[in-house]
Amino acid sequence: MTTKTQTESNDQRRLQVTGGSTYILSLPKDWITRNQLNKGSLMMLREQDDGSLSIYPSVTKGKKEKIDEAFIKVTANDNPDAVIRTAISAYLSGYNILCLKAQNQQVLSSKLRNHLKKFARHYLVGTEIVIDTPTELKLQVLLNYPELTVQSALRRMSIIASSMHKEAIASLKKLDFSAAKSIIETDREVNRFGLYIVRLIKLAVTNPRVVKEIGLNNQRDCLGYRLIAKSVERTADHATKIAENTLLLKQTVNEELAEKIFELSNLAVSMFESSVEALFRDDFNLAESVIEKLHQAHKLEKDAVLCSQGLEIEENANLRLIIESVRRTAEYASDISEVVLNLNVESVLR
């Protein structure tokens, strides 16, 4: 006996012609019934990149919409960080309403509520607090994804990450602790866009209808953009590490070593910006040129490390960590470029 799933997956139907020019394909009756469709129901057709057609019902009046609210029960003993991780998971899974409620008629502590509200403001793009009471905190995502596409969010991330790196190196040059501290605070801006991009990509993977709306060409691009977003995020993390290690220095860097670090930094940030530009221009050759510069970055790193020898042990350790972070920026630029090659390989194939 053929199961329902097998019938649906293997069902073949012949294309028919009516009126001499109109092609008709009948639809399975059980599918019509499950989707509460009738004669005259509106249907949506979408052509996929592989030439196949997706057929699905238009939103019909009276049809129940998907539950879009995540309920998170919170007790007085719950770790605030654990609650936040649960909220992040729900946000990334595509829920537009996050409702955190105290369990067993208890109340949410003011410390926990403030912790959650601060996190929402700093890390969840387009999210507003719509209910704030002693027993309930409700967050709602008000931003529609066509308003901020994957590319737009990624470009903003990249601009911030590049600026962070440049400012971190400038703070090292002047030993400006105030500037270094502000860079550390800026890192959360990159993280919030990173979370937003993951949210969009997860939606696109589970629902091919939104792929175009979030700014991607097809579902195959999702993995590539996820890898690129992670590399941009890590680039910002290393800019933060440069700033953090600058705060540990006791004196300005000597001129010879500073020159070598700045030379490596200029190359690394140039590679990073070029790799991102290659992505948005679909430029295979530009991405290839970035990868070819990586060996030069490794050589400059080696020169800088050799130049740092002879310094006081603690000072030397902090400077080597700074040099390593600059080199990692160049490597992440190369990683981004490799993804760009994969996304655009068809442009160079014959």
C-alpha cells in the first residue's frame, strides 16, 4: 500500500491544454482539503532558480496564521545569562514576539528585567519593549526584513568593523586609552547586526519564499553569507582585542616597531575592505587579488615580531597579541574572499 508521503512525492500528472493556448495541471484533492481551498481560491506561483515552480495558497481570509510568539517562563533562581540565551534562540528562530513571564505568580526581579531590557536595546535589531511589568516583559520585533536586507546589514557591519580597526591602531599610536575604551563599546553594534543576519538566513533556509525579500539570490547563498558575517564579526572582535591590549601598555611603541605594525595594519584593512567590495560587486578577480596578498601579511607579521624582541616581557607579550590580531584581520579578509570565489565561480567558467 502506498503511503500518503510517497503518493505526494511521486505523484505524476499530465499537463493538459484547454482553449488551444492555456495549460492546466490538476492539484491533489487531499492537499486542497488540508489547505482549506475552494473553487476560486487565489494561488501564488514562484519560479525557482532551477526552473521549477513553487505553488502555494495566498493568505486567505479566516485562515489561522502561524503562532509568532515565544513564551519563556522565568523563575527567581534562573541565571539571567541563561534566560538571555533562550531569548536569543527564539529571536534567531524567527519569532517576532518574545514574552518572558514569571512562573508561579512570582515577579521578575528588577535586576533581571533591567538586564534583559539592556540586552534587547543593545543586541536585538528592530526590537522594542511593548510590555514591562513586575511579572511580564514582552519584546516585539517591529522591523520587517525587506526594510533591512542581509546585504544592507552586512555592509553596516563591515563599515563599523573597518572603522574599529583603524581607530584601534590610532589609539595604539597615541596610546589613547579613552579612544581604546570607546572601541570596545562599539563592538556590540557589530554583534547586533550579526545576530540579525543569522535570523534572516535561518528564515530563508526554512522558507524559500523570503529569500528574495531578504536580498539574496537563492538559498545556496545562505551558507556563504553566514560565513562572511562570522568573519566580519571576528574582524571586529580582533579590533576590540587590539584596543584591550593597548590599555595594558605602559609606554608608547618605539618608532621602528610602530612603523612595521602600521604597515601590516594598512595592508590588513585594505584587504578586508577589498574583500567586502568584491562581495557586493560579485568580483571574482578582486577577491582573488586579496587572497594573493596574504603571504605578504605573514611576512610583515614576522618582521614586526622580530622587531619587538628585546622589550620588557609583559610589554612584549601585549604587543605580540596586537600584531597577531592585525594579522588575523588579513586572514579573515582572505576567508571572505574565498567565499566570494565560491559564490561567483560561474563567472569565470567556460
